[in-house]
Amino acid sequence: MDNSRSNLLYLWPRRTLFVGRLRHPIEFSQAAASLVIGVEGPVQLVLPGSDVVWHEHSLLLAPGQSARIDPRGQLVAACYLDALGQDFRLLSHSMARHQDGVYAGFHGEHSLQRWLTALYNAPIQAEEAFDALESGINPAAQPYPETDPRVARVVERIQSEIGRNVSVEELANSVNLSVSRLVELFRAQVGVPVRRYRQWHRLFVTFTGVERGASLTDAAIAAGFADSAHFSHTFRMTLGMTPSDIVTMLSGSIFVGHGAPVGGLAGHNAGAGLPTPTCQTGH
């Protein structure tokens, strides 16, 4: 395998997929459930305050989970799953074992490893990649668990008004719930509080802006971050790296699927004063 090959980032409305080499351990706090695959061998995981070391080819991490992962320089994939927890609830029943918000031993890990190797060596367009990932995550095409429609509407509103800090009170009123009931339902369905989910979605929106040609700072502000310091702090806490680290790692290989949000950059393009994107998008 060509170790100089660029890392990949796929952005879809439902999921996000990173495939690449991480040279150093990362410590992070999950804002969304994720499926981590060691493509060439097991990755090492340690939970805060624990002396138990996991060595696994596949790990499912619950939203809100903090962890330290060391992929030891190998090719690794991290798939951040859907906001409403459907992927997580489906996948958690497909893992061989679990403990403290960590699940290990996905039954389809070998098929995913083969596909991720092929994807890394020959990237494909976003929509084709999503279909292949869907087949890997849910090969039997099982129906996904139902979601609470009120929580779904709140998530949709957060996404559609990403530049606003819509209050929990306003969100609760919009779905005819008390604040305490919405907080309870949202945490049970999504896995993290409203504010934490909004920060995570803003990171997602930021990278769709970068793919469309904006600078990292402009894309972060357009996605609703107060300033670059706020963005950098959220990024490092959530993903365990600095923004510049991951931009350097990606070096132009961001793929965006249909329907991905653009935040405050909607309507902007290369002709509107932004540099021409060098990344690729799905068709």
C-alpha cells in the first residue's frame, strides 16, 4: 500500500467517514456514536480512569464516551453515525461484547476491512461510497429502530438554523414539550445534550464549507462558531486533534454527498470570491 496516499473524509447528511493513517494516539470525547475499524490490525483503546486496555479490530463507541485510541500508525477508519441513534442501536446488537459504553467485535468487520482498503487505494464518489458503507453496516437490510418524531424535528431545526443558538425553551415549545421532558428525550435518543450535539453538527458543517472552497476560519464562523478559538477548542475536545492537523492530513480529499448542509456559506462558490475547491464531491 502506498503510505503517501492522502487520507479521505466523506460527509453525508446521515454519516461521516474518515479513512487514513493516524501517527499518534488521540484523546477525545465523543459527541456522536462512532464505529472505529482497524483496517490492517487491532487498535488500542483505553477509557479514562481505567487500566483495562482493549485491542480490537472493530469498536463501537457510544455518544458521550471519552476514550484514548492508539492506531499505531496503521490505516484506520472512523465512521460517525447518525444523530438519532438508529445506527448505534442497530450495531450494538451486532457486537460480540461490550463494557462501559464500548462495544467490540462487529460481525462484519472483515468485509468492512476489505472494502476500506479498496476505498483508500481507489476513492469513489460520495453516493456510491455511502451505498457500499450502508451494505457493510447493515448487510441484512434490517429495519432501523424507530425514532421519536419530536426529537427528529428538534434535530432538523438545529441543522436548518445552525447559525443560531436556538434556546432549549424555544425548541421544546416548538414540539409541545416541557424543557425537562425534551432534555430527557433528546439525551435518551441522541446520546448527548442539545448544546453538545449542536457543536458536533457545526463541525460537520464547517468541513462542508471547506470542501466548497472557504477557509477553515470562514467556514467555522459561517457554521455558527463564535470565533476561531471557540472552533479550535470544540474541535480538539471532540476529535482529539487540532483543525490544522486534520486539514493537513486530508490535503484535498473531502467528498460531500447530496444534501450535506453548507451553513452560512449557502450560495457561495468560486465565482463569489472564494477559491476554487480542490476537493471532490459526490454526484
